[in-house]
Amino acid sequence: MTTRERGKADTARSRRTATATATAVRSGVALLAAMVLAGCGGSGSGGAHAQGKASASASASTATASAPTGGASAPPPPPAPPASTAPPAPPTTPPPAAGTLPSRLEADGTTITVGDPAAPHTVAVYEDPRCPVCARFEAANAKKLTALAASGKVRLQYTLASFLDVNFGGGGSKRAVNALRAAVPENRFAPLHALVYAHQPDESQDGFTVAYLLELAGRVPGLRTPAFDAAVRGQSYGSFVTRSETAFTASGATGTPTVRIDGTVVSGGGADIVTAAGFARVLRQHGLG
């Protein structure tokens, strides 16, 4: 081989070596790139899962960095607020006025009871607010009956009629019965009942007007509530007035006042009940002396 031929051969070998070296370098770079992409979560089916791991790891690292050092725990939650200490709601029915007796409407819807409903004896009184004889009965005996009721021996039960409105015209009896019924929820029936008979207008006059009944009610402490006044002005218990008159008629009472003691009608006529002495005798006959 001549010198010139050896030179060409050397040149060819150098070119093949350079080409092989370049190819090897390119292969190494490609392999390195693939490894980097795999480690960082590149594209492909496995990339998202790897990215999720990286994000979770980053979140954990952030949480760890933000947590207090030295093993300190988070502060405890604030204590629960104390139970409500609001005062209890007031009773629906006010207590009776000082020195008076409680009252309630019985289940029959017409009988008004004054005193202890469980008392061993019952004195039932049938009255019309315009009846002058009823006023005489109350004037003579109300104090004695009140004392018996206060002692717990007797419960007083009232059935209120209004037939004198038909006899004399007007609506005074009905208005008075309505006002007396309106006093029951206020627990002020007994004192208003006493005032109605103590200041009864003449029977022939239609004197129990709304204004007059409200004026009488104003003398009873605690009675003139907005509810009471509205009931008196609006005749809110008109249906009670009608039922009460019906109950009076159905009772068999032939006039007012009629008195029953433990279910027995008091005999002997009006003289036995419209005077204090006569009624005291009747009470003794029934074991209530």
C-alpha cells in the first residue's frame, strides 16, 4: 500500500469513529432525557398518577412546614356556651288578686267554679245580673259563702242567665255575663261578680253598658288587660252567653236566684236565702254551719 492509500484509509477510519462517537452521544442524551421525564411525571398513562404523588408529597411537606415545632398540639376548641338561663314563661292564667278566690270554667262550658274544685261540698247559684233579688242574696250572703270557699269546705258554682233582657228590653244582662266570663281567664271573676251586684243598676234600666262594666272592672286590680277590654267591647263571649242561658233553662230553675247545695234545691222560698239568718239556717241543715 502506498503512502497515499494509507492516508485515505486513516481518514476513513477517523470519519467512522467520529460518527460512532456522535451516535453514542446522541443515544446517551436521549436515554438521560427519558429518565428525567419518567422521574418528573411526564406525559403518558403513568404520568398523572406520578404527578398526583408529587402533589400529595408537596402538600404533606407544606403541612409539615406550617405545623408548630416542638411537638405542640393544636389549641382545644372553645367550651360550649352555658345552657339558657332565660326566666320561664309567665303562666297563662294570672294568679287571683290578693284576698280573692281562683276561678275556672268547667268542662260543660257554662259552669264557672270559684274556690277549690275538689272541695267536698258544692253550692250552685243561678243568677241573672239584672235580677234585684239576686243582688239582695249576694248582699246578705256573699261574705259567708266566700269564707266557706276560702276554707276549702265549699266550691261555688255559678250559672248565669240573661232572660231579663227579654223581659225588660236591652242587652245589659248579656253584656254583664260576657264581662264576667271574660274575667275568668284573668282569674278575677269573684271580685268582678261582687261589684256587679253591689253596683247593680235598676232592673228596668239597661244600665250595664260597656263603659259602665269597664269602669267597674277598673276597680279590680289586674283585670283591665288589653284582652279583657277587647272581650268586653267586642262581646267576644257571646256564644257563652247563649249557652249559659240554655243551661239555666235546662237546669229546671224557675227563677233567680236559685240555690242548690250538693245537688238539692233549697226549699222554703226566697226568704230562706235572701237574708243572712235564713241562709245560715239552710247551711246548717246541710252540715255547713
